Amino acid sequence: MSNRKRTVGINIRVTDSEKKRIARYAKRCKLSVSEYLRQLANGHTPKELPNDRMYDLCWQIELLIDDFGKQKDERFKAYLSGMLDDLRLVCSGHYPLTETEMMANGDDQNMGGERQSETLGGLCE
């Protein structure tokens, strides 16, 4: 006897490029394609989860802030603190990425002057 609540399947037709894009966004959110689409259908916007490199960068900047705090270089310490604040906003999903940042992340599909959230990439807009 199965404990699965979801027993009804839905089949949809998409192009190959749409399938790849949906799978890419689901992976960025660390969700299965089914769960990603289910959340979108239920009005929830899945958020991309930051990769380990982003957390590592936060840690490295914190170390630099500590080092420069000991040297009394307040201007550079303030600059690093600003960078750390921006990075934390990106990690929490509260800071939309710029076109340059999206390109650096390898998302050149959505270029063209539009500033978009990384999570949906224009799929539902």
C-alpha cells in the first residue's frame, strides 16, 4: 500500500529548449521539475538557492573585514562591508541580479536589456 498523496499525472508538451530551461531553473532551486512546476502552478515563486561558492565568498570577505579592521583602514573596511551586504542580499533572494551578474552566472539566454529575477527567468512573466 502506497503512502503517496499525488497519484494523478499531467502531461504537457514543450519544446526541447523549454524543457532544458525549466530543468535548469528547477536545478538552480534544488527542486525536481515536478516540484518546481507544482510550486509555480500553486502561485509560489521558487527561489534560487545560492551555491556553496557564494557562502565561501561571504566568509572570505568577513575575514578581510577583520584583517583590515586591525589595520584601521576604515574606508576599505566600509567598502568590503558594503560588498558583503550586497552578497547577503543576493543570497537571500532580495536583490535582483544585473545583466552582467546574470552573464557571469552563465545565463546568457535572458539577455537583451531586461532586468529579471534569476529564479523565473521570464517563464511566467
